[in-house]
Amino acid sequence: MPATNSGNSPEFPASLLPRPDQSELVAAPPGTGPGYWAGAPSVVMSEDGVYIAYRLRRPLGAGRGYAVKVARSADGVRFETILTLTSEQFAAESLERPALVRSPAGRWRLYVSCATPGTKHWRVEVLDAVHPSRFDARQRVVVLPGDAKTGVKDPVIRHHDGSWHLWASCHPLTDPSEADQMVTDYATSGDGLEWTWHGTALAGRPGSWDSRGTRVTAVWQTGGVFAAFYDGRASAAENYEERTGVAVGMEPSALVATDPGPAAQSRHGGHGLRYLDVLALPGGRYRLYYELTRADGAHELRTELR
């Protein structure tokens, strides 16, 4: 997982909280109005630029999460699509946040969140390639299957100190009416394929703005402390309009929310500001990427330079 040069500064990670009025558009939604989204980004810095994977969605009944785009940029703002993967290629009712990762050996992986048709269940499948433009859905492998009681999606994956680390959103399936609830569980792996789970790293706080669900979206280590951004919601009605919070911990498996309220949100509609990812740049700067609710209710993908 990425380290920073911020030491034990009390301003970090608060110094990286989004300021949407200072952001730039990366990708527009595929339509206007609620249910049309471009977002859920995952970003990686490479020798030849910034690579991003993100999800496109239409409303319920019109395709839901129908595609994942993989794109490259020289400046981190203007991206050129190099690959499009569709929900049909994964035999999925919908696709959610992907996780784009480069292995220590230099190969690329794309972990894709897939909704099992006709159910509330989610699973995660992985593609492996020598370059992000070469991902082939015909070679996908299920790595996080979930089970009859739990759906698994939206992984955050890092490689650090010889091990793979994962934080994934887990949803209960025993009662379908409660399946929107979520916690973030933590797992480790020697190869990024076979995972050992270590329990819940972050859960909602009763009576708080994040009581219904917590989904970790970015993790890094600074000064011996693990810090994370996460999405939270207080009710099922806030599903799709999560806001951003901050959590910290001495262990990656035990994160604690730091604020009584959301740390960042949109000024529009349901106030959604979610799926925040942080990219460390050369020279000690950062780029933020996140999904933001705009005035018409659609969600767009935006970036900020810090």
C-alpha cells in the first residue's frame, strides 16, 4: 500500500479531503438524471502515465452497471479509453467498482465486481494481462466468490511488504430486504488470488451518519498508522448517495472512524461523494478521483490535484 511523505502530520489525511469546486471532469455519465453514473474509479501510476478503471451505469431496468472502462492519461485529467468490458462478458446483471492493480512483477490485474443475475449476491472476478489494454474477459477467474449468506464487491487491493492486502464491501444476504447493509472486511494473500479473511475492519456506528453501511475506498500507511477514506450511509434510502468519511487504525484490520459526521459530500441532490481514490504522484503531490452527484442527480467522475 502506498506510503506518504507526510510523517505524523495531524493535517493528514484531512489535507486530502475533496474540494469539488476545485475539481475537473474526467468522465460524464451516459445520460442525464438519477441512475446515470460514471465513477467508482481505481487508479494506478505507471511509467507512461496514469491508468484508470471505472464503471458506467444506467438506471434500474435500463442496464444498471453495464460497462467497465479502462483508460490512460498523460496528465491525469484527459483520458483515452483503451478497453471496454461489458456486463454480458461476465454473465453479470451489473458491474460495480473495479480494482486496477499492478503486481510487483509488472503484470496488470483487474478485479471486477459482478452481480449474480436474479439475486442480491455479488462476487469478484479477476483478469490478468501484460498491459491494461490486453484484459480478456474470457480468461476471468473468480477470486472472491462470497457465499449464500454474503455478497462481496468493491475491493481495494494493495501489495505491501511481500503480501497482498484487501478491503472489500460485504453485504448480508439472509434477508434480501437488508442486503443494502455493508461492512468492510479485511483479507491477506500471498498471490492476490487465494485470500485469508481476518474479520471486519470497519463497521457503521449505531445512530451515526454511517450506521447502515461502511465501504473502504482508499487505504495508505503513514507514520506507522493506517488511514482510509470510506463511503457511509445512514439508511437504505441513502443507497447510491453515500458520503465520504475518514478512518484510522494501528492495524489494517481495525479501522476507527474519526469524525461524527461526513468529511466530504456533494452540495447537490442526495449529497453523494463516494468511491474516493488517492494517487500519489512524483514530487510529493496527489490526485484525487471520486464519483460526485451533480445538480440533475446523475453522477460524474472528477479529479483534483493536491
